[in-house]
Amino acid sequence: MNGLGANQQLPGSGSIAILGAGSLGQLWAGYLPAGSVAFVPRPTPEKEPGASLAYRLERFDGSVRPVSVPWLSVAAAPPSLLLVTTKAGDTLSALEPHLPDLPQGAPIVLFQNGMGSQQSVAERWPRQPVLAASTTEGANRPEPGYTVHAGKGETWVGALTDSATPLLRQVVNTLAASGLTVHPEADIHQRLWDKLLVNAGINAFTAILNCRNGDILNHRFYLEHIDNLCEEIAAVMNAEDCQPLAPHAIRQRIEAVARNTANNTSSMLSDRQQGRTTEIDFINGYIARQGQARGIRVTVNQMLTQQVQQLSADTKAGEPSNHTRPGAS
Ligand code: KPL
């Protein structure tokens, strides 16, 4: 930590730009102080300059408030802080056109699921202050124009590039002005892995089996593969210098979350149902790539990655998306 006072603000305009106006982006925009936030338009010509995104936000306490957030380009209104809430696979291409206009010292906070996209951004812009956030806040949009803060969670933020380290406290304070719980995290790599291992043990199974989180636990396909999956995760975590975790402890963590979120539709199943690209390449796909590069056996991660990729390809080719994979019955 840099010893800066709790009230210290980020330099510049003090405004916050959010790239990615999905559920999570809308959640932060709705809780951050009104007037301090703008959404950054993606290349969509239909958005007129000065237009706003209006929606209703159902807060966790049940109150519903109207929210209106302007669309402002980074060039027109250089922000003091940029939050990126796009899907993992879109992050680099979404950021690319805006970086030339972003003030050099303005921190970028990456909220992506999984692992790999955050590191790609830090490698692409090593001199920019880049931070990653790991959040357990849950939001969804049951209908257009209506966003629900469905799960009260916490957010941990940590530096990925050297120039981000002295700004960590200010970034945390700025985000905490939302009223959401935000912590500085000295070891964001470990924190991201803690979430990754849970997603690696739940998301693909739910997408393949077309079921809610809790329903995987008694499914034959899950029971057949979970122990080998946890062995692979433990080996790759070890190779990545994470805190050592035994395979049975990994399984316990996965199953505790699956039970606590038993009625949830996972983000991956939801992506599959909506015909969106899933984040499999940044979850089991990431673990498979890291394992392969180090000569670690990762056959279950590879199998889950391939099955989810195949389901998405089938959906795009017009095949029904509500079936499970043949080997998964
Ligand atoms: O983070 C999740 C996700 O769906 O991506 C879990 C923990 C599986 C909760 O649904």
C-alpha cells in the first residue's frame, strides 16, 4: 500500500468510464455516484453523441431506481478510471481503439471472468496502470431495461502492472464510493485462481448437462470426471506458484459453491442458452493450455473445453441448443 489518505482522489476529471454495458457494467454504473460515470460506446454507429443508456436497477435491498448513464467516448471525456466489464474474449479488441485516447496515468480495472484475458491486456500495455478485479457480486437482466443486483458479494482489486501498485488504494476508494464492498488485494493472481478453480469445476458441467449449478453434483458425468479434474487443477496451480491445494480440498470448494448457488444458472449455461460465445477458453481452456505448456496431463480440462466449444458450434450451425452432449448422459 502507498500510505495515501483514504480521501485521496484519482488525478484528472474524476470521472469513471465503463467499457461493457452488460449486467455487471450496469450494476457498477447504478451504484457509483450519479453523474460520475459514463459508458464507452463500442463501435456501434447507431449511438448518437450525447445519448444515454436508461434502465431500472433493482438494488440488493429490493428498492428500484431509475439510472441514466451517458455514452461518452474516451476521446471526448478522458476519464480518471476505466472499468472494463466486457466478456473475457472481447477485452483486447474492445480496449484497442480507446487506449490512444486514455490519459497515460489512468488506471484500467479488468473485471473479466477466468484467466488469461487480464494478462493479455497487461502485456499489451505494460506502462499503463492495469489492475484486475475478482468479484462475487451477481447481477442479471431478466428483461430489457431492468437490471437486478441478485447476489450481494465482495470485490477484490489488485495490480497487474508496476505503475498500478501505487494507485491501488485510490482505485479501491473510488470503487468503494459505490457502497459495494471493495478490498485491495496484494496477490490478485491467487485471488483470480481461487475463483477460476470454482468456475472450472461448475461452469462447463452445467453448460454440457444443461442444468443448474446444484444439479451437477449427482450427475454421473460429473462424478466420473471431478476427481481427475481436481488433480489437474491442483497440478497446474502448483506449477503457477499458487498456494498448494490438495485435489480433495479443490473438490470441497467446488461443491460448497455448487450447493450455495444450487438454483443458479451459471454464466456459461446462460451464454449457451442465449447463443453467446462462452468463456470456456479462459476457464478450462486456460488451465488446459497452461498444463500442456508444462507437460502436465490435462485431459479432463481439454475434454470439457472441446465439448463446450462443440456445443457452441452446433448452436451457431442452427442445431437445437437444449440438448446435452452425447457422452454426458
Ligand atoms: O461464478 C459463477 C458463474 O456462473 O460464472 C458461479 C460461481 C458458478 C455461480 O453461478
